[in-house]
Amino acid sequence: MPVIHFYFDFVSPYAYVAFHALPRTLFGLPYQMVYRPLVLGALLKAHGTPVPVSLPPKREWLFRHAGWLAREQGLEFAPPASHPFSSIPWLRMALAASPQGQPGRHVCETLFDAIWQGGRDADDPALRDQVWQELVRDLPAVRDPADSEVKQELFALGEAAIAHGVFGVPTCVLLPEEEGGTPEVFWGVEGLPMLREAVLARATTAEGTDA
């Protein structure tokens, strides 16, 4: 079964849109999705890339475009009261919500929606605490988001993203079928149809082999 790593940062409106678009994009296909949070700022710094929202006209376009894409999906889009915000506490919450450091879809959806629906202040500790308390009630085991282990996991995911050739978010990495193969990178919401095509090609090849 094809394995896909979805690299994201909660600070990205496109990551929010892509996260919600993935199930429909890959509907009917066999795949395993692994959600991998990372710090976008650190990734961009590693590549020497400026922060997209640092240029006012580009910032305005990004939010107009992401909002339009969200509405096309019938998805609520009410950006946080201030942006950019510090996403690191949210990213650590995602990892801490899983003893294995691999957050499930429910955890990621809860955090994405808390940030990108309702227009609340994502930097407000009270909001984060409220969301965390609501989240942990439904989970069998969690860790402290401030644990050094969680912090190290977040750093390691950033390093893994760079090793996979990730240069921005959202990015889907389709892992190679054979050890030593080259992963396929699909960047942005616009890369999702290409991802479907690649997964479909693998499924078709597998069917042909079985026949």
C-alpha cells in the first residue's frame, strides 16, 4: 500500500485547505497517510527562503486565494485574529497527543479547525488550553507538549522533511516502493491532483502484477 507523508504547519492557510482536501483527492484509492508537523519558519530558513507573508501584496493574495480554495470545498475559512502567529505550541500539541509522536487525523483536524475557523487569536494561551483540554478527553494517552522529547521530535521531523526534499508546506511525500528509491514530492494544494495520479498509477501497476 502506498505510504504518504503529509508535512504541514498549522500557520499555513494552504495546509489547512490541503488537509481537508486530501480524503476527497484520494477517494477510492489504497494508501496510508502519516501526518508530520514541522516548523515552517525553520524549514524556510534552512533553504534561505523568505517568509511568504513578509511581502504585503503577496500576503493579501495568499489569503484571498486560500479563502477561495476553501469556499470551493465548502470549507469554513475564518483566519486567526493575528497572523503570522507562533505555531510551535500547536505543533507540539499535535505530537504530544500521540505517545508515538504520529498524530492521527482527528487530532490534526481539531487543531486546524480551532485555528482557521472562528477567527480567534491563535496566540492566546487560553484558547490553546481550551482546545487541548477538549482534545485529551477523547484520547487514551497523551504527553506534556512541553516535554523535551516532544520538542526533539518536532526538530527531527524538520530534519526529515529536508532529507525528503521538502521546501514548503503543505507537501505530500509519496515514499518509494523499494528501499533506496527516490520519494516523490508534491507541493501545495495544486499538487494534489498529481499525487492522485501517482497513487493511481501504483494501484494500477499492482493490479496488473496480481493478474
